[in-house]
Amino acid sequence: MEVQEGRKGVPSLLSSQGECIASNITQLIGWTPLIELKNVATKDGISARLVGKIEPYQPLCSVKDRSALRLIEDAEERGLILPGITTLAAVTSSNLGIGVAFVATQKGYKFIAVMAAKHSIDKQILLRYLGVEVILVGKKLSTMALILQDPALNGFKGLLDRVEQLKEEMENVFIIDQFTNPANPDAHFRWTGPEIWKDTEGKVDIFLAASGSGGTVTGVGRYLKMKNPSIKLICVEPAESAVISGGEPAFHNIQGIGPGFVPEILDRSQIDEIVTEILDRSQIDEIVTVAAREENKGKIIVTMFSSGGERYLNSELFAQVKEQCININKAF
């Protein structure tokens, strides 16, 4: 049965005749629901409609499941990788790595994830539990007798250097490069964009998303603007490292966005506005700020909720409440 545009994933099962049983876990990657943030709008006196796309509904709970599947499928279609022979490797803040891990396992590939040591221990645990070989790169870490610079000070260069080194050390290594491979935004042009368009009945006025690899911003932006060129695309990046805006790369603590350089796949020609985010402000804060503008009254503003908060419990995001819980438990 041919899957309707914007209906890959669970809806393709529900619309089938007979059994509704997925043949494998990758078949579940795709459609996720939109939710209107009515309480947020009411609390802040916003007359625009605030809508979030719930990507934790993906099989491994993040938007990167989409990119992982398309990046691997594209390499297979081009004859670049073979199950049981090729080892996949990628630089990741770990959500892409988690997505690649389960797709690779399903398809029969070994996977090596290269990530900064600063990223939350929760993600590192999950990657290792999924059977991934994790190489941490960071200050005072020695790997293969090579002392690498701290990526916090050196951007992603230390990570990229390490993954390139793998190609010299091992045979049949294929790099899953989300920053340069057009298959990354293609996942969102094929799937995410059509879902948003269909589920808003083409009424979306503004799409706001943070940029990490640039895949979501580029792919969704291209699709929506193809359907309606007047749709506004707003890109969010860290205030401390606002390189898309023309600033200098710098250390920041917002995981998953702002790699410290402008990704090759990021199509800046599609972007209408760039806003910056600081650690103690969430993406909801950014969408509320945009929605509060007079010119946006009554408009539908869609954003991405890219992953669940449980992957960041040991990060600075939850530091205050974590300390409170520890202090409370000391009393028992």
C-alpha cells in the first residue's frame, strides 16, 4: 500500500487492512502529533496559536530518528555501505547516535559514536546500553595514545578530527555526517514538513526551530515554503555562540544545538529571522516572545519539541531540582 504524504510511521499501520503490526521498529519512524499550547498562550495573554510537534513519540524518542533512518537508507541506495561489512561512525551529541544505533542494529551494522565528554551521562549510558562503542573526546582524555583538545574550546574540530582518524585506523568505515549530507534535510523535506502542512491544513504561518546540524530547519523550511512562500522561517541558535548570525563561536551549555560553525547543509537563504537562546530560557520562551508580537496575532506558530527531558536529568538544565532532591533524600 502506498503511504500518503505526511503519513509515514504509525498512521501507515492504522490505515492498512488486516493486522496492524509493524514488521520492524524502523517502520514506526515518522508521524508525530501536534499539540496546541493553550495554557501557555492563556497564561501569557497570547492571541496567536502556539503549536508543538512532539518528537519524543519517535521509537527512540527524538527527531534524530528521522535523520538517522534517511542517512542510512541513502547510503544503502547509493551502494556505499553493506550490512555485516561496513562500520558506521558519527559525531553526535547523542540523539543522532541513539537513532543511528537502533537503525544500525535492525539493519546489521556496527556503530561507533564520537561525542564530547561534556554531554549528559544519561545519553552516554543509553548509547552504551544499545551496544554502541562510544569514544569520548575532551580535555584530559587520551584516546589511542592521542591527547585531543577540548571541543568546548575547539568547537567540533576535535570531534571531527577523531572520527576522520577512525577511517585511517579501520577498514570499511562509513561516516554518517549529519552536517554535510543532504540526506539529513531530505528526511524533513520528505516527512516532517508534509506532516506539519497536512496536520495544520496548510494554515501554518510561522515555523520556529533551533539549529544543530541544520537538517530540520532546512528540510521543513524548504517544504513549507514550497507549499506557501509567505510562511516565515525562524531559526534559533545559542546567544553565546551565534555563528549563523555572524558571531564568533564560543562555549555554551545548550546541548544539541549551536555546534560552533555554520553547517554545510543549512540553507540560510530560507531563513527569515534568527533569534538567540540562553540556557535558562526554553524554546517555549522563544515561541512566546515571537507570538507576543502585534503582527503575529491570530497566526499559527509551529515549533519542534525534539526530544524528552529525561535525557538531560544530569545536565545543567536540571541541576537545581537535582540538588533539591538530593538534599531532601539526605534527611532519610
